[in-house]
Amino acid sequence: MINLAAEQKSADVTDWAARIGWVVGLLLFIALLYWLMREGWKWRGTLQGDLPELPTAPADQGEPTLTMNGRYHGSTTAGQWLDRIVARGLGTRSRAELTLTEQGVTVVRPGAQDFFIPADRVRGARLDKGIAGKVLTEGGLLVITWVHGDREIDSGFRSDQAAEHAAWVESLTHLHHLNSDTEGAR
């Protein structure tokens, strides 16, 4: 009989120095990627530095037509859903409270810069399924198109109550038509 137990050898001891070296190397690689993404974000903000300060809401806005609680998912160049705008805090996703009045749309964002979309700058609204980095079900995103400075911007919002989106599209489209008729009469 052959003694099989004598031929077995114990498992190799783990080379801890090599394993620690790989883990440290991986962590450094992840840190490098994070730093490069951060620098890219800052560079994009620098390129968009010509964007004027965001409008603030007037003191007397009038009676609210609609209100909505939800999330702000970001802004892009109108018609280019992947060209994110990060300047002036428009790239910061956050909770949002929207209020529509005859004066325009007030966007209050806890933890981020609030802004106001004047009624005469609204170019329309639609339901969509995505905006830079966020894809939802068809019609799951309210996109408001507006003009700021010399740029036309799409800003994406998602209500906590998705059924509210249709009323917002209708009201913003009506607001745009009212203002374009007023401008045409001048």
C-alpha cells in the first residue's frame, strides 16, 4: 500500500505583503479615478463660466398656480440631454420644491442654490424619460425648457407624485403661449 498521507503537503502560506500591496494599489487607482472625475467636473464648470448668475425670485410673486415637491435631476443644453450644465450649481442634484405663479417658476433646493425661471424665459415643458445621468420610465421626468443668458436650457424634475407632471406641462405651455402672444403684440 502506498501511504497517501505522506505525499500530501500543506497549503502555501498567504503572501500578505503582496496582498496588501495589491489592495493599496487598487485603492490608489480608485482615488486617481475619483480625482480625475472631480477635475473634469471643475473643468466643465470653468468652460461654462460665461453663464450669468441665476435669477432670484421676486419679492411679490403672486398667488401660486401649482406647487410640486420632488427632485431636481440637473440641467443640460436644450435638446442635448447628455450635455450637463454644472456652472452656477445647476449640476447639483437635490430635493426641490417648485412653485408656479404668473411671474414664473421658483425652484427651492435645500442644500443647493435656489433659482427662478421668469415666465418670459420659459420656452416650453414636456414629459421625457431622461436627462444627463438619469434615465426613468417614459414620461417620468418633467423637463422645463428656458432661456438663461444666451443659452437655452432643459432642467429636469421628478415629482414625488408623478401624476402632477401633466398639469405642469399644460400650465407651463399655457404660460409660454401667453408670453409669446404678449411679446408678439408689442
